[in-house]
Amino acid sequence: MPQDRIRQESDMPSTAAPLPPAVDASAAPFMRTPDLSEPDTGRLRAAIRRYFLDTFDRYESLFQCLAGDEAYFVKPIPLRHPLIFYFGHTATFFVNKLMLTRLIDRRLDHRLESVFAVGVDEMSWDDLNDAHYDWPSVAEVRAYRGRVRALVLDLIDHAPLQSPIGWQNPWWAIVMGVEHERIHLETSSVLIRQHALKYVRSAPGWAPLPDAGGEPPANELVRVSAGTVRVGKAFDDPQYGWDNEYGSHVAQIESFEAGRYLVSNREYLAFVEAGGYRSHRDWTEEGRQWLDYSQAEHPTFWVKKTQGWFLRLMTEEIPMPWSWPVEVNYLEAKAFCNWMAAETGQPVRLPTEDEWYRLYDAAGLRDPGDQPCAANLHLDHGASSCPVDTWRHGDWYDVVGNVWQWTETPTYPFDGFDVHPIYDDFTTPTFDGRHNLIKGGSWIACGNEAVRASRYAFRRHFFQHAGFRYVVSHAPAEAPAAYYETDKLMSEYAEFHYGDSYFGVPSFPQTLARRAIEAMGERPRRRALDLGCASGRATFELARAFERVTGVDFSARFINQGVQLIQSGQLRYTLADEGELVSYKTRTLAELGLGEAAERVEFFQGDACNLKPQFTDYDLVLAANLIDRLYDPARFLDQIHERIVPGGLLLIASPYTWLEEHTPRASWLGGFKKDAENYTTLDGLKDHLAPHFQLLGAPEDVPFVIRETRRKFQHTLSELTIWERR
Amino acid sequence: MPQDRIRQESDMPSTAAPLPPAVDASAAPFMRTPDLSEPDTGRLRAAIRRYFLDTFDRYESLFQCLAGDEAYFVKPIPLRHPLIFYFGHTATFFVNKLMLTRLIDRRLDHRLESVFAVGVDEMSWDDLNDAHYDWPSVAEVRAYRGRVRALVLDLIDHAPLQSPIGWQNPWWAIVMGVEHERIHLETSSVLIRQHALKYVRSAPGWAPLPDAGGEPPANELVRVSAGTVRVGKAFDDPQYGWDNEYGSHVAQIESFEAGRYLVSNREYLAFVEAGGYRSHRDWTEEGRQWLDYSQAEHPTFWVKKTQGWFLRLMTEEIPMPWSWPVEVNYLEAKAFCNWMAAETGQPVRLPTEDEWYRLYDAAGLRDPGDQPCAANLHLDHGASSCPVDTWRHGDWYDVVGNVWQWTETPTYPFDGFDVHPIYDDFTTPTFDGRHNLIKGGSWIACGNEAVRASRYAFRRHFFQHAGFRYVVSHAPAEAPAAYYETDKLMSEYAEFHYGDSYFGVPSFPQTLARRAIEAMGERPRRRALDLGCASGRATFELARAFERVTGVDFSARFINQGVQLIQSGQLRYTLADEGELVSYKTRTLAELGLGEAAERVEFFQGDACNLKPQFTDYDLVLAANLIDRLYDPARFLDQIHERIVPGGLLLIASPYTWLEEHTPRASWLGGFKKDAENYTTLDGLKDHLAPHFQLLGAPEDVPFVIRETRRKFQHTLSELTIWERR
């Protein structure tokens, strides 16, 4: 990429965009996702009615592209169900969600609704699922769809309705069903595009755009100025959204350069011809694995014939439209960027999600209105891509529409994220670092898919009507923390430290920190050590009063929770509810009033029985639920005075639950007969600490509760003793 | 044993007893166990002072029987410590117990008090403990004893004292120390008797009785009339007692026949000469094992010399006094009885403890008073046995005194038993069915040992100054239930069902039974089934309202708890407190108001997924915390209607804690995604039960708490649903 092709945004020549293709003015544009805050319930009903019918009917029309019933039952690709499933699935989805919000109280058809409930797991290309399904006939499904259609229309016309339709409104299920069907409108169009040609046919309303274009313009880099990106919907936003769109996210974006055009088939051809698919050089490890599996030699919809390259569309193959955007998965797009970076020596990569938003804002775009989009979007212009220089957006083209654009960003939840109660696994399973966000929508992306707020993510090997725009930036593309702690112990402790209280028992780490601060009295509060800090709540709580607090734990996994809280201010974890069912939880330091205290906190991995020298000179050491988990508690007790300043305090809290798996029997501090008499752990504490400490006051019980499931808890009494260093 | 030797009690010729041997009138009798309710604290102090000195000094005088210091350090028998240990041990015991009641707050000598704290475990003859001990010198121990003596005397003279001295009085530790030393006075005398002759010597006050007697009279059986035995001390009894003497026990004793005399050496010789020790025929299995181990050929204190049989006493051997009682362990005594039974065809055996008490009462005996005993007891007459026809008691001789008498009865706790807080393992470890009670005391038994209430038990192979009296009775000698449940799960459930409530959570099985009875309303209450009854509390609780209640559980161990409650009315178990420390607990049906209900209860082992045909025709089935422990819960749900009458109720309570170890994942009722939606166990219950049941009312939470240790609990919410059989 020659350097002279890079221009500043401000250098952009103010050329007019080419004329858009002709639009069928006789048809109103495919309806936009409606305003759910419409206060007039009559109008609101009408809008929902139209939105439902528009979608339900358009979805059925898509299946007219299938050439006969057999096409419904043969799988287009081995990793997905045959199309008969998707024909029924979007109808069943309505029933399932309506059941959950209790708009209906009985199913229409138990058998069909079981058959159509769950798609094949397309999560991994090596997960070939050949389970046998006894599919119903097309006629049967069409009849079933008719019954669902009547059911939903009846509800829309007669069910009680209160405006607005928010998350808790039972009608949310109806809108969710419509938006869900719009997603499948696109994914089914991709499956049809993947079907053998003999199974497809042209159908009214699904013709590709006629403009195959000529040669695309040479791509060039245009500078995007630095700026602040703000995204995240409020929970009372008047438009429908999927859970991962809510909350808030703010990012400062450095200036970067972005390709003026999406990468065209022509531009991509250079990579193919350079042997990009034959060499592993430019591919990520994941990309190489996919290449080995797929044996791909070019983009999936490219067809090499003796007469040259063709492109597979939904229902036909056409001579390669070189000026249309190339359609690839993330792995191919990334390989292209790496190849280009190697060729040019520039830091070429895909944009992050935030960079795409910066580009969107810089291009001055807005969500689709009632007029046809000035973009190849929302089915407003036809059923295919168009040349990459058709729709200009600011200094760029196709910032939205034409094809989706892969980003570097694995999807993640915004601050304030919460799952929707009737669809708690829409996005949460994708918070795994393996699903990358695609932005901007394609020619068929509509409804929620076509708005700025939308956030869809797919496995990186997945095909959609998706391509990419490259950017050049020295800023690394960092993956935001999307991790949900799912390990049983770790998430139980996250809840134990930061979650709800149960049985009216107040927060244990908070109580201990409060007792510690009280006990300090007039003593200096410079440095505190929370030894065996686990998830770190007491460490943060101590920092309300101490200048510096160190949390130390033997487990790096626990330390990571504290570090994550310092870095991101939040902790995400799943809670086991019943069997395999979980709920999703996010806790932030801010909501606990600990945002400021976090600045005085640090966490280290360490061994309480063998502390590193730097952990010393403390005014307070807290050892909460620690001593009965040490392999050598006596050693800890006999040495801890070296870490505490004279007059400083040692707080020990423990339920004295001695277990051989943690502490060899010979190393227990108490809880056995010694010299024929009961020798308690408190006796052991006194004997070991007497040389350097004085016990202040009487031992006290501090209860704590650890939630194991929605119904099962550990309820324990820890004994707190406070010792003053002589 | 010819039949003509059996006489009725009433036939007993009213002959006068032979003259007792001369008593040294210059010495007051060895002090009796004092009245601890003496209201004048001056007098009470004086009595305790005298009792302490009398004992402490007499104990030291016993060690004058050792010939030089070496005798202290060579073990008389391999299974016990050398005598230096016992010399120090009784002093250390004072210190240990005084620490526990806080009469003192520091030890005299940490090292010695550790060395002298714990005796060698003499529980098993094959447990040879050769641990190395670095014993202190005799002079050192003597000096230590002097310090303890001064310490205790100082306390007796100056420590605050409130009368009476009961269990909770800190002075109880002093009296316990004295009584403990009196026990060791006897056991040490046995060890001295087992020492090699070269290590012993005669000592003032420890001479044997001079009356070696001639031939004993022929033994004969005397009928003991039927009667009621009442034993068990009140907790405010004015005399000291060990924990197992308290509570109450009442037994109806059938008439039986008892030997007029203890079995003499002469009488026992017939068994030895008949080859009793060479044949295994008459020995119990345990007796045979002991015989193989010990290679015994005759009683342990018999010495066979060329000039004939001799008897080893404490410090000398004498020609066999044939009229003295033979001294044997239980196993030998039992073998003699079996041999005699075989010879005579009569049901000869040892007496039970209750039969001994009946004999005691029939003989009209009372506890020792201030006058010398009319029995060879309490060191009142000399330091050895005497002829078996010396001391007449009613129609018998030596009902108390001379030598202890083995019984058939393994020791057990009376109703109302409780451990003493400063000595919780005095008797509890002997409630194992392997320690048999000895009764009546020996010539050296004194203090508490010499009173009717005393209850000492030893391993059956153990030697004491002990022999036996045989009885003839057709009544079996049943072993009372002494079993303490110590298995973790079993004792946790015993407490869960019958024990205390924690965190204010009321009894779970009681609550379920109450809810079941409420829900029954006006329905007939004939038959109820408690399926998965565990320890059976709900089974008993249901029997408050139902005519017949059956408890069924898969676990025989649980069923045994219910059966034991029906049979004995009580359940004994240990509670884990901290580490290895436990507390002891007894619960009775009577104190729960269930004594009468038990008559309508039965327990069976059974499989809820495969119930036997007879478990049917129930008005109520309760399945509490059952379904998530079944291997096939669906099968249970799909079939349970066959067991319930139309209109009857099924109560299901469960926390839905599905675990692979109990229920294969494929058999869970819920707690997973089904057809893409959350499918709870309640959904599963509804689907399975719908064909035959109707859900009554809303599900409700019923909490329960299971205590794991003093500080650690499971706190769980079980969901209760009530279903009516159509």
C-alpha cells in the first residue's frame, strides 16, 4: 500500500456520491424497529401489528427461494439444521417466549415446539452433529406457522397493553419474536446462499441488485480523527434491544486511518493470487486450524470456473462483480490484514468495535428513518451487495450496509449489563472471547440489526453477508474483559464477598473490616494486610480507613478477581441456581461505594506461611478464614509478629474447620485431645501467640453465608479474636 | 451341678456368719466418699481435706511395695506404662482438671504434666505400644507430687467454696481427682501384683490377710426372687459419681439362681484340670483369640511349682489358698460357666448387672458407713482376698467385696445420661459393647468404687482383683443399647431430625408432618408412608395423626435409627464440635412427646424407585428431600400414584440439588435448558405428575439446617409442593 494513498480526512475531495440505484417506490420501505414508548396504545398495537406481519410474511416469502420441498430437508452445510427447521423455528420462538411472559398459558403443538426449539450448535466447525430428526412436512409447518400467526395477531389485537413496552412488559416477548425473526431472515438467506443451486430459484422480491459495477476505485486510507465514543442503551430506551446493547461504555479513540472503501473482491483477489490461502504465514493459529479443516482456497462464495471467477448469490451465480465487497469470515479478513501489513510494513488490522463507532460518528450517520436508507441496508434497495463506491458516508463508503464488517473485538457486556429474564442465554454464551462483533449491517440487515446500537457477534469462522474494512493504527486492539467467572468456587466466593446477603446475615468481609477499623481506635492507620484475602472484599473495605491495603492470597485465581476489580471496577460471575441453570451477575466497586478506596489497594499472590520480606511494617493484619486452610498454621502464628508494628493489631477469624486435605492432622492448631484434655483451636491460638500478642476482649462469633445454589447455602460461624502486638 | 444343691432363697438356713477377722482398731477406716452437700463450708473443707490427704498419702504408701527405683521403670506388663507413670499421673490429673474448672490458671510443670497426662491404650491386647518415654526420676516425681499436694491443700484451705459441691461447682475437680486416685490405687496394686517378685517387697499397711483358709464349702445355688431393680443417681446426689452412674434405669428381674459363694480357687481348679484351657470348646470367639494370644493355661495369678499350686499376691507368693475366690478375666469366667453349663445341662452364666443389683437388694446391703465394712472391702481388713465363706450377706456371701464380680453386661449409659464437661471421655469410649461391667468391689475398692451406685467396666480380657459368681437363669442376658452413632452422616441426620434447632429454624421433619396433617383436612388418616424417611422423625410425627405410618429408606443404617428408637425409645450420637472433638447427645421419643406415637410406626428398607407391592393403599405419601437422591426420579413420579388412594395426598419437598453421584444427568427432572428454555425441577414435577395428580396451592419454601460442626452448618430451602391424587 503506497504511502501516497494515505490521506487526511480533511484532504478528502468533496465529490458527490454516485447516484443510488433505483428504488421500487411502490413499496413502502421494510418497516423500521418501532417506537415502543408510543403512549397511544391503539397506535402502539397498530405499529406492533404491522411490524409483526411485515416480518412474518417477508420471512415466509424468503422460503420461496427454495426449489421444492426437498430443499427444505437437505442440509445446506453440515453444521446447521436443514431449512425446514428455520422455517418452523421463528414461529415456535414466539410461543416459547409468550409462555414465559404468560401472555399465553398453553402451547400450540408440543411436538413441533420441541422439534423447533433448539438450533444445532454451530459453535465449532469440528462439532459435526448428525442427530436424527424426524422433521414434519413443509405443509405441516406452513399450517403451524398459520396458527402462530393467528395467535400472535389475536394477542396484538386483544391482549391488555400498557405503554411503554419495556423489559418487564409481557409484550416484550412479541417484539422479541419479531426481532428474532429478522435475525433469521438474514441467517436463512445465508443458508439459502450456501445451498446447492438445484435447491434454489429466484423469487419475487429477492432479486439481486442489477449493478455488477466495473472495476472498483483503488482503495485508500483516510484519517479518522481522535474522539470519544459513547455507546450503550438506557434500559428505558424506546426501541427494542438485545441485552448486550444496554448499559454504558465510553472510550477515547486515538486517531487512526481507515480504508475509504470496504475491501472489494478485486482488492482481495491480490491476496488470493499471492498464495494467501496456500501459505500459513498470514493466518492466526485459529485461522490455520480453520484452513486445515475447510481446505478453503478462496472466499466461500467465490466460484472458480473455466471461464473465470463467478460469485454465488442467493439463487444464482454471476460473473464476479469485482467492485462488490468481498465476503469472508474474520479469519480470512485477519489474514488479509496481516498479509497487507507484511507487504506495506504498516500496522494494518481490522477496526475495533469502538473504532467502528468512531467512524460512524465521524461519518455523521444516523439510524434509518422512514425514507429509504442512503445505504445498501434494510432491504431498501435489493437482495444483494452493490459496488463499494455506491453509498458514500462522510469521507468513507459503506460505513453501514452492503455487508457486515468484522471487527477485532470479541463481544463483551457493557457496564450495567443485565440479562433479559426470558432470554438469559442470548449473548452470555458468546462472552467467551471467541465471538467477534460485526458492525454496520448488510443489505438484508433490518430492524434492530440496522441501528447504531446493534451488537451482533459470531464465531470467527462463521459466514454471514460479511466483509471488512481495514484500518491502520499503532494502538493495539485490546479485547475488553468479557469473562464471566463460572468456576464453582470462584463464583461462590465472588457472591460471598460482593453479592447479596442471605438469611439476613450481613457481609462477612465488610463486618470484619468494620470491626478491624473500630478496634484500631486511635492507632495509626497507615498499612493494612489482608492475608488470605480471597476475592478481596475486606481488602477494599479496609481501604476506607487505611492509607494502603495489601491483599495477599495463595490462589492466583482469587487474586485475579481483586485485580480485575481494580482494573475494570467490576466482577462478573454466574450463580448456580438449580442443576445446570445459572443466573448472571455483575457487581461493581462503585455500587458498593468502594470506587475511591480501590486506589489504595493492591493484590499479590503469596503464601501466608512463607511471606516475602516486603510484606511487613503493618498496623493491621487481618487473617479471615485463613488459619484452618494453611498447611502449617503454627508457622504462620509464630512468625506473624515480625510483620506487625508494636501496638498494631492482628485479627483472626476462623470457623476452625480442620480438614486433612488442607492441613495435615499433625499441624492442626487444636480440635483434639491434648494431654488427655480437650484442646481447642482457641487454646492453640493463645499458646502460639502469647509470646508476642495480648488478646483484646472476648472472642466473638461472626456469621457468614456462602450460596451454593438458589436453595443451598453454607451457614457458618467464624470466631473472631483480636490480638495486640506487644 | 446336682439338682439337689439348688435351694430356694427362703430355704436358706439361718446360720450365723463366721466371725470376721480382727481389725486394727487403732486406725480409723479408710475414709468413705464424703457427703458433698454438707452445708457448713468449714466442715465441707475439712472433709475434703481429709479425703484428699487420706487418698494422696495412701497412694504414695502403695509405692513402698516397690523394691527400689528400677521397679518404677520396668513395665510389669507390656501393655501398660511402667509404674513411674502411675506415680505421677494421679497428681497431674488434679492439675489438669483444676485448670478446666479454673480453680487454677497455670500449670505447675508443663513437661511432667505432658508426660503424665495420657496412659497407654490398654484397649486391646494386640496393641503393643513401645513408644519411647523419657521418664523423670522417682525423686523428681516425688517432689512434683509434693508440689501438687501443697497446691491442692492450699485450694482446699483458701479457694472460695459454695455448698453443695455439684457437677458445676469448680471443686468437683478436686473430688474427681481424689476418686480418680482411688481408682488408680486399685489398678496400681494390680500392676504391682503383676510385677516380677524381685521388684516388690512387703510394706507397712499392705500385708495380706492371714486367713488362707482351708477347703471352701461346696458351692450351691440359691434362688433370688423376682423383683424390680432401680438404679441411677440424681444429678444432685450428695455423693460424687462418675457420669455413667447418673440418670435412671428400672428393670423387672425374673427369679434366678445364684451361687451362694463366689467361685473359689478350688471350684475353678476342676475346670483347669478338666482341660478347660487346652480345649477351645467352652470359650467364646473372643476368648479363643485371647487364649491363642496369651497362651494361658490357668488363672494369671496362679503359679504352678513342683511342690504344687501357689498364688501370687501383691508382694509375695503363698501356697494356694483354695478357699479364696479365683481371680480371672471375663473370658475365663465365661468359659467356666459354659463348661459348667455343658457339664450340668443348666443355663449357667454370669449375672447381668441388673441381676447383681437384684442380688444386692435381696441381700439387704447398704453402702459402707463409718464402721468397718461387714465385707472384705475398702481396705478395712487387709490387702488381699479372704475365704469365700467369710462375709455373709443375706443368703449369699461376698455380694460385695473380696473380689470384683464380672457380669454379662457391656457397660451402657442410663436414660438421662450426660457427660461431665471436664471429663467427657471417662465412660463414653467404653460404650462400645466391648467393656463389661464389674460389680461389688474388691478388698481394695474404696470411695466411690465401694458404693452400690458405682459402675466400672473393663475390657473383657483385662485383669483386676476380679472373679465371679455364677447364676442359672433361662432369661437371656441381653446387652442394652450402648451404641453411640459416630458416623458423620448418621449423626448429622440424628441431630437434624431429633436434635436442637439452629438459626431459629424449626424442625424440618416436624414442619413437614404438620403441613401434611393440615393438608389432609377432613380426608381419612389411615395409612401414611414416609418415603426416604432417613432418621425417621417425620414418620413418628405423622403417627400423631395417622393410624399407621410406615417409614421406608434405601439405607439400612437410617432404618436402624428408627428401629432403635422404637425399641429403646432413644438415640445416642456424637456431634462433631471442632476437629476431632465431639460432644455426646441422647434424644428420647418421650421428651419429643412421641413415645405413644411410636406404637403406630414401622420402618422398612426399600427402594422408592422400585417399591415392594405391600407398600400401597396410602392416604398420604411424604417424599421429603428424596427426589434429588433417586437414581431414577421419573420412575418414582410416574408410578407413585399406584400407591395412593384417590383423593389422597402426595407431599414432595426438595431443594432440587441434582448431583451426578446420585442421579445420572440424563435422569434429572429439571434444572437444565429444555427446548432452549429454562426447565426447572418444578416444571418436571408438573409434567410427570399431571396425569394423576393436581397441584394444591402454591409451592412453599421450608428451610432446614444440618449441623456439621459447632460452627459449620448447611442451611437449605426445600420446596414443598402438595399434590392430590385424582
